[in-house]
Amino acid sequence: MDMEGGSGIHRNTVKKDSWRTVMTLAYQSLGVVYGDLSTSPLYVYKSVFAEGIQRMTTNEEISGVLSFVFWTITLIPLIKYVFIILKADDNGEGGIFALYSKLCRNSRVGWFLPNSQVADEKISTYKKDSITCLPTFNEMVKATLEKHKVLQIVLLILALVGTSMAICDGVFSPAITVYSAISGLELSISKQQHRYIELPLACFILVCLFALQHYGTHRVGFLFAPVVITWLLCISGVGLYNIFYWNPQVYKALSPYYMYIFLKKSQRGRWMSLGGILLCIRGSEAMFADLGHFSQLSIKIAFTSFLYPSLVLAYMGQAAYLSKHHGKAVGFYESVPDSIRWPVIVIAVLAAIVGSQAIITGTFSIIKQCYALNCFPRVKIVHTSSRIRGQVYIPEVNWILMVLCLAVTIGFRDTTLMANASGLAVITVMLTTTILMSLVMILCWYQSVLFAICFILFFGTIEALYFVASLMRFFNGAWVSLALASVFFVIMYTWHYGSLMKYESDFHNKVPLDWLLGLGPSLDIVRVKGIGLVHTELVSGIPAVFSHFVTNVPAFHQTLVFLCIKSVHVPYVLPEERFLVGRIGPKEFRIYRCIVRYGYRDIHKDSIEFEKQLVCSIAEFIRSGREEHAVGVGVLQNDDNRMTLVGISSAHTEGIRIWEDEEEVPLRVPSPGEIRELQSSIKKRELQPSVVQRKKRVTFVLPESPRIMERDAQEELAELMEAREAGMSFILGDSNVRAKRGSNWIKKLLINHGYDFLSRNSRSATNGLCIPSASTLEVRMVCHV
């Protein structure tokens, strides 16, 4: 969920923020970032003592659990995330993809984007840490990763596994949070009524939550922070009451000594209880994942000054209550005084909705990043706010998440089982982050390998302990998390592998420029009015789909553009750095290549705005006369043309501006003879002599320049203007990818069945490019990989 406007300038790019701005962001982050983490007291103790408090004979076990909770919150969210992980942002963005992108930019380990170029490194947001001489061990690690393809695949798989588990958390989090929040009704109504109310009410809230996603959160987002703040004040106040009323000495349990006492007797039940303790840090990953919406300082202030003490007081209060109530239920609401239980339930339900909303929106953002980096099938992405950047809604994913969430809620009907499934997903994401972070320390921060090893040994050991504890609950619900993550992983990897094989096939089958030049100056082809856009993923050469099209239909538009829309390993690309334009063949051909670059967090413009920017970039390229004089900061030497960076700002203040209008042109009025001939089949009243048609008029507004434009450039601009008035058509290649004969069975399974199924059941490429279907021509081909 984003709380900043879509100006294109990231909050973290601002070097100095006023304290008022920082505190405002800290206030907003409480509702966006910490909604899920703040609701963890609802179910932690209940999950830890799932087998019954009766087995806990003394207060040492309760003190041991509190000690584990306290130090887990201190070491993982506070030390690891707040003071270390947050510094590893990618131009202000966080999350697993941010870490992977930093690694891809600083070493050749990227497997997401095969059509990367040297010019991509000149993007201002492409912060590639440079150093004259790497330490010896760091250089060895980098060389080993770049040399061995297997290690690069393992790194990719690691990123996909962490992402798959993060998506799984988007299924379990709403279920466990909402179900735990309404579980307090059990203490306020009879058990008979509770049995028939709890499950339907939870399902109703979840259905409403997912059904309202298409409206976005910007309309009610201002309410999130007050709800979470009220909830934190509530649980901290109840915690203080329980501490002073039941056991003021409970603070002694914060000593690590009680952790040792708790694990001294190596009983299976106590080791399994660690799987419930780790739920106290569920939602910590949101601090890093939502970093792009706030600043590091604001997130640190919100956690250290408000959230952390509130959670500690809440857990201490519950432990104080349990120390005097052996053998009784261990849910959160049992420790709440009867006089305020109903208000607490209401606040808890609201906080659960806020926390679930943040998780669902975060899941949409994760899938959008996967989609941008060719790791998720084509889906419809709807931007729910034109003012706030990053708020997206994905209809297909939303309904799938709703069905899965309802299935988990109805199937388990128990917060303990849901917690077991959620715990495995959470700790897997954290382990993945720890491993990637250690590589970032070596390859990006150039810290000593020893420092990175100490980091991964310390935090990795703690998280591995919780990971093993979660696996011990495998048959008690954790298997669902592994099953769902496996499905998501197979989908993501199959799509990425199929897309990569398709690109390699297009690259090897591309037509050399000599084929086009061999057609002669006139190309011996009929040129029709308008602009033809040939979509391709290639950044050089002539795509095979175009030669296939010309062979069957020997005609194309008077202005032809080979359009490549690609993603780069940065979150955002500035508008003035988005377009690379070049010429294919002589000027007389009127054939251009345009490469449009987007970051994995960028918003793709609608088709009309995109068309205008595309035409403006080509016009500016023509006006410059030579590549060296184009507006921009660099020139890329390609294998068949020179690509020039053409700056197109939102205000178009430096380059060519385009002005488009429509005028009404009267249709030809039928002659009396034609009317008499048509009267037999058409009623006379149907003839409308005054009918008019609308025709587009295009004008280029040139900037003031002392240099006189060459005559050839003027004629070329006039032809481009005429072509734009005639209209724009899109030629898309629809390749049916099949595995070659002799391929192994795994490749045949992935390509012929997996990728083919996903391609046929996902959105078309036209939808992904925001291209109107009425102006689209698809050319079908079969390519063997």
C-alpha cells in the first residue's frame, strides 16, 4: 500500500526531510506497515500452549515462553530489520526483489531479464556500487557466482521460493487474523451460539474484504493509522493492568536464563512450541517490503517508540495473567477484563481488517513485480488510484486468494492449525532474506566475508531453529503452506523458463539487417498509410514474426516501428530516460526501433498517452538530425543501428510537443441517381446527408532553437505527422512454443504442457501492453525451443 503521490520521485530520494514530514510518515506507517504485526498477541500464546496449559506445572515454562517472545522480537524485528535490513534498500524500495535486483546490478547473476543492455546501466536510478579494488575474498565470491550457472539458478530459485511463501502468507494472514479477532465472542455468548456464529461471521468478513478490493484503499486509508494506534494503546493498557494486578514480578522473565530452563528438558512438545512463538514476529517482513512507501527513519521511529514497547507490554501482561491462572484457557481475550471485553473485540476486528488489507495489497504488489520481471503469467493490473503510486488491484489473483482463504478458514476452523501453516511461510521468507542479505553485504556493501558469515550464522541459526520447529508441526497444518507454495513456485518458474526459452528462440531466429536491405530502396512492398508498431522483445535485429508477416502479406505501413517494451533491474525509470530510439536502414525506409524501459514498480501509461509519448520520442529523434545531437545523455551502439536516448519529460518542456485534435469532415452526399438505386433496399429516411466523420489532426510544436532544421528532417517529420493522423496499428507475434524433438521429459513437461497451459489461460499480450484490440493484428507462429 502506497501513501505517497505518483510524482515519480521516491520519498527516500529526498535527502533531508523535515521532522514534521518524518513524524507524519511514522504516523501513517503504523496503519500500513504494522497492521499485521500488531495483531500477533491475539494468537501467539494460544498457539504456543496448543496442547494444554495443564502440562505446564510451574511458572518457569510461562516465563520461558515470555523470554523467548521478548528476545525474538528484539533480535529479529528490532536488530535485524530496523538496524540492518532497512539499509539494503534498492533506490528506496524493499523486499526480496529489491535484494535480488541489487545483486543482479553488482554482479552478472541476473536470470530474470535476458534482453538487458549496457545502456540500462546509465539510468540514474541504476545505482551500481563501484569500487576500484574489491577485497580478495569478495572478488572470489563474485567470480564464483558469475562463473557457475548452477549457482545462479540456485539464487533465482531461492528468490522465487521466498516470493512464493510471501504470496502464501497473503492467504493465511487474513484467515488467522480475522478468525482470531472474532474468537472473543466465545466468552461473551453461549458455546452453542458461538459454534454457529464464529465461522459464518469470519467468512462474511473475508468475503466483504476481498469484494471491496477493487475500490482501492486510498479512500479509507486515512483511518488505518487511528485504528492501529487505538489497538496498540488498548493491548498495552490491558498489559499494564495485568502486570500490576496479577504479577508485578513478571519482568524478571525477560532474562535469557528462562529460555535455557524452558529448553533444558528436551521434550518434543517444547520444541514444537517454538513454532507458535515465531508468530510474534509475523509481519516483520512488511517493514522492509513496504519501505518504498515511507522513509527508513519514519519506520524506525514508529517501531522503536510505539510498536515495540506496546507489544512487549501486551505479552508481559498475558504472561502475568497466565502465571496466576494455571489450567485455564490461554487466549488473548481471557486476560481482558470483562467490563471492556466487548469494546476490545470491536477494536480487534477493525485492526484485523486493517492488517489483512495491508497483507492483501502487499500481495498484489509482489505479484506485479513478478509480472514485470517475467516470473508470473500475464494478469490484468488495475491501478486503483491515479494520485497514489503503487496501489494496484489484480482481479484474478484477488478471487483466487479469496477462495483459498475461505478454504483455509472452513477447512481448519482452528487458529492453531492456521498459525502452524502461516509460521512456516513466515520463517521461510525471513531465511531467504537473511541469505540474500549476506550476499548483498559481500557484493554490494563490500563488507568482509567474515562479517557476512557472522551475520548469517547468528540470525540464520535463530531462524533455522524456528524453521525446524515449524517443520515439526508439518502434519498439524504446516503442510498446507508447503503445498500452496509449491504450486505458486511451479507456476512462477514454469512461466519464467518458458518466457526465457521463447526469447532465446526469437533471438536465434531473428532476421539480419541484410535481408531488409536486400529488398532494395523501395523495399518492393506496398506501403499503406499509418504507423505500424511491431512488438518484439528483441533489442536488435529484425524479428522473425515480421519476415513471416511480409512473406504472407507483402505490405506494411509507411512508418514502421519495432517496439520493445522491457523491464530493467530498477524500481523506477524517470520519464526522460525511458525511450531509446534508433533507425533501421536508410532514412528513406522510415523504419525505426524504439526501446521503452520500465522499472519493476513503474506504472504503465494508458494506450493514448503512451502513443503520444512514443510519437514524440521519434519526432525528437528526427528533429535532432544526428544521434549525437539528440536530447539525452548517451548513445548506445547496437549491432544494426545506433540507439539514442531521447528525453520525453511529462511537461515536454525541452523537446517536441504534440498537439492532437479531431475535426468533423462531412461525408460525400449520395447523388440522386444513387439514391433511386438504393431506395429498393434502404428506406429513404435512413439516408442522413448531414452525417459527418471525425478525422484526427496532428501538429508538432517545435522548441525554439538557433539551429535550422534540415529539409530532409522536415519532410520526415511531415510524413510522421501524416502517418499519425492516419492511425496506429499494432502487429503482435503469437508464438506457440513447443519443445524440440529429443528434449528431455522435464523440458517437454514444462514447455508443452505447463507453459502452454499458462499461456492459453492468461491474459493476452495485447492486454498487458494496454493496446486496443481493434487496432491489433496477431501473427501466429510455431517456434521450437
